[in-house]
Amino acid sequence: MVYDPVVSGRARDLDGTGDRTVADGAPWAVALNSTASNDDVTVTLLALAVVDDVIRVSGVVRVVGRPNALLSSIPTLSLATLDGPPLGMLRAHGLPSGQRVWVSWTFERPAAVARDYEGRIDQFDLAYRAGRFVKEAVTGPWVFTFSVPDGSPSGARPCRGPSTGEAS
């Protein structure tokens, strides 16, 4: 699965046919579908996208087993190649939706993207509302390992926006 803004900003499966190919430097993405969980929090990393000099990992965080708890901050994802130091995180953000939060972490792009990676979240901060907000740290770790294939992922296509023809 790759992100294809040509299809109204939705992700969809693309087959390997067609005339579009991944050019050097063209944005592309690969599905991760990697989940780590405990009794309190489940995290699913959905995709890794490569655009220019950054990579973005997106996913969903769900608070489970605690109906009155919500995330009080975006967790820190440490991302490193298995044979190198952690990548520099540039920013993280989330879109809250009850006990589910869509999260995105943006990192500096490594020289070679095609590698084995380990992602790690050590702690989540939860907040309860029981007359007042009560905060609690839930410790992990939540660990993810995944590989990005050599070159672009099989079947990946460049991310292109809709055509913007000139008005006459």
C-alpha cells in the first residue's frame, strides 16, 4: 500500500502495472503494519513515507482497558537503523479522537533508507478525569522492528498531487 494523492488523498493498493515508476528523489511510502501492545496501550505503526530529506512514520495509539484514560502528550518514538545511531526527530504530532490518537513522527532522512530499523517508545503519559486531571506515566517499552527493502518498495509509485492546469 502506498499513499497516492491522485486518489483524493486516500491510500489504496496499487498494482505494479502502469507507466509510473519511482524516480530518484520522488516521494514514496511503504506499509509497516507493525503492532506492539500491553494491557494499557496498543501502538500500530502504519507506514513510513520518504519525502525529500525527511522520513515520516505514522500510526495509531489506542488506550485499552482504561475507559477513563486519554493520552496527555504525544509519545516519543526513537527510531534507529539496527547498525547505527537513532535518527534525529524533527517533530511529532497527533490528532486526538477519544481513546484513539493518530500520530506522526518526522525524522531526518538517513543516507540510505533501505535498511532494518528498530522503533521504540519507552513511556506513555495518560490523564484521567475524575473531578480533576490526574496524570500517570505508563512505562514500556513498546518495540517495533521492520525492514525497508533495497531501492523503493515493491509496487511503490511516486506520490503525485492532482494536475493543476493553467486557467485560460
